[in-house]
Amino acid sequence: MVKISDAIGEADKGKAFQGVLVPGTIVHRPCSFTHPPKNKFLVLAGMDEDACLLFVINTNRPNHVIGKDALENCQILLRRSDYPFLHHDSWLDCSEVIDSVSVTTLARELARKIAEYRDHLNPGTRASIAEAVSNAHTIMEWHRGIIVAAIGSGT
């Protein structure tokens, strides 16, 4: 028996997944920017044309932020009780935007099951992100504006 998903072309699958990619979407995907490269949970915080503006979810607060108030204020606690796909409480790092992945690429990865959709941020977390990002001087002003508008809008 032929599955409907097998009859749909890769381009159409990618387009279908673009509708899932809205601010607040949480995905799990391979990341070459980590050392060593590994799979990470990422939050889509906004989009700048076709570029995804992503934040990384870490198991612990990164060492380089500890003791630096400006960076510590950009770490949002994600409780496992709110996000059951997490194995334990984790930290969303809003001090650095990853913008090296396009919306088209991420949608294609979801369609090919290279990346996986995991969840969507709750309104409380979104509000915390908007507040942290609006005060984050480590993020370009242009990206701050996009993220605060996107993540704060609830769309």
C-alpha cells in the first residue's frame, strides 16, 4: 500500500512544514556550530527574510555567562514539567542568535526527518524571552526588534 506521504514530493513536504515554523517553535536538529557537533533543541525566535533566528537550549547555563549579569539575564529556565520532551530542567540561551539556518532548509530537514518538531513555547516563556531580548546588548538591534515583535505577538 502506498502512503500518502510517499506520493508527495520533497518540495511540497518542505512547503507544508514551513507552516509549522512560527516563532516559538521548538525543534531538535543536528548542529555543526557546537563543539563537538551534536543534536540540540533550538527555539525559532523569529525570521529575518529566509533566515531563522534561533536560540539554543542547553542542559546547564554555559560557563561563560556565570557571574556576568548581562548574560545571566538572558538565560531562561525551561522546566521539564512545562516541556515534557526535556529530560530535565534546561536553559534557553537568549544571549546569542544563531542565524545560519534558512527557513527553507529547516522545513526541508523536518520533511526529511533530519530535524524533529518537538513543541511550542508557552505564553509565560514567550514573555520571558521578549523581556530578556529587549535588554540583550549581545544581540543586534535589528534582530532584537524582529524577535521581540515575533515572540511577543503569540503567532
